[in-house]
Amino acid sequence: MANGTPKFSLKMPIFVSAYSLRAISKYYEEQDQSGLDKLCHLANHLRTFILAKLHHVLFALYFALLALHHVPSEDSTTPNGSLGSTDHIIICVSEDSEVSESTPLLRTSNSSFITPPPASITKDCLNWRSVGLLAMCASGVSLAIYLLWRQTQLPDFGYRLTLIEHDVWSDMDVQDEGTVLDPLKVVTVFFTQTDSPECQEDCLEVLHELQASRKEELPYNFLITGDCQAFEARGWQYESFFSQELPLASSLVIAFVGQFHRIPPNRCQLKVAQALLLESLKRRKLQPDYQLYVLGSNTGAVERELELWPRYAGHRSINIQRSAG
């Protein structure tokens, strides 16, 4: 430094809460892939391997064709097997060798130096290893095409599930606070609404206000907001506290954030709800023969939409459990 004074650079410290660290670790631990996703991943690796090997095969075939092209034809040889042209023959004669003017230029004993016929070159280039490699390439390409075709046959709802886990958005502690769900017994899904203001943005603030009104975690397993996100409340791990009239030990309760008396949830929320059902099936947190219900009063708009879904079973009116606080 010019004045001899050490210069320090100021850096902003980064603080990460225990909740954030736990949420990040849970996110990477609980990410799962279906069997089809794993097969597609394997097919991509197989395709990369095949393409790498295919270059070697093409180079081998290219040089084999060059060798076949430059092999002299049968017309250029004499009947006794010697070459018909001697323009490019170079003869080296040593002083101590017994060579005279009557010594023939080409001896029959040196026939081993004659270039082998094209059939032997073809046999060496196209051996069983090349055939096996080509067969493996064809099998791998066929498998990749089949997996891509299967992937296109899956139902596409147009949205990928954006699931915000509990520890990321909520300060409420639900660890060991409820009854653990047995996924083998979960055969019912109830959809309802929060009867709160709807939100297209700042939905996290709306959820925090709902928590503050109850002074405890919200009684749903999941919530779906108007900004196309699903929030985990009690999740797949614990039973909901929505109402004692429900078979809580065998059900999931999912709530649309807002009031949908006349106008149904937007298309985005409905797509997220469908994706959440698929994710529950994928993680084996919901049995394939589940039934779907709509809960509560003034949910006619929700019912009109969900009655068109597979496994819709009807509407149920119940007394909603409220917190003492």
C-alpha cells in the first residue's frame, strides 16, 4: 500500500438458520425418481456410450473401405500369382549375396510378400467383435426410442409440482406433534378451501396470517396457493387436525387458499392439485384405489371442477374443528 496501512475488504456475513439447513438436507434426501425416470437416465448414459463407440466403428469401416479400394484386382496379376507390373519394384542386392544376371527377380518362395486377397481383409475387419458392437448399438438405440415413446404416453398436466416443504416456509414445529400417518392405510383425499383471501402473489404472507389466527400449525396436510405452488403443512407424515368427523388415520386433507363459492380455483391451482396427487402416488404415500371428496359448505365451485376428475366420490358436509386459541 502507498501509506503502509493494511487494507481490509469488508464482506457481508451469511447466516443460515438451522431450519434452512434442515430443509435443504431434507430436500436432497427426499427427492425421488420413478422407475421410468431411472430407465430414461440409464438410456441417456447408454446413448452417450453408443455414440462414443459408434465413432470408432465408423472409423474402422472407413479405413477398411480404403484398404479394399487400394487392393490390386485379379486382372493385375499374372496367372502364376505374381504381380503384372514391376514399375514400383525396388531390388536391393548385397555384394556378398550369390546373385547373377540369371537370377530371377521374383522367386516363388517369396510369395508370402504378395498382398492377400480382398476376402481375407474383409474377414479381418468385419469379425465377430464388430458384429457384436453393431448389434449392441442397435439394441441401445431401440431401447432409447422405446423409453422416449413410453414417456410421451404418460399423462401430462402441463405443470411440474413446486412443493415448498414445511421447514422452508413455516416457523411452527410439527415434529412429534401429531399422529404419524401410515401410507398403506391412506385411501381417501379430501379437498377443501381455507375461506381466506385469495392470493396471486405474497401468498406466504397470507399463510402466516392464517397461522397467526390459529396460534398453531394449519390443520391441513397441504395447501395450494394461487401462484401455482403447494405448501406442506402436516405433509405425508402426520394426520391432519381438520375435523374429528373424518377418518384422519386414512386420509389426506388438501386446501385451496381462498374462497371459491362461485368462481372455482384457477387453472393453475387445479393443475398443481393434480400434480400433487400424482406425486403422492409416486412416493407411495397414497394407495392407487383412493377416493376423492370435497369438504365443507360453500364449496360448490370446487365441487363442479373436481367431480370431473377420476375417483371423485362426492361431497361431505362436516363441522370444522377450530383451535381453542
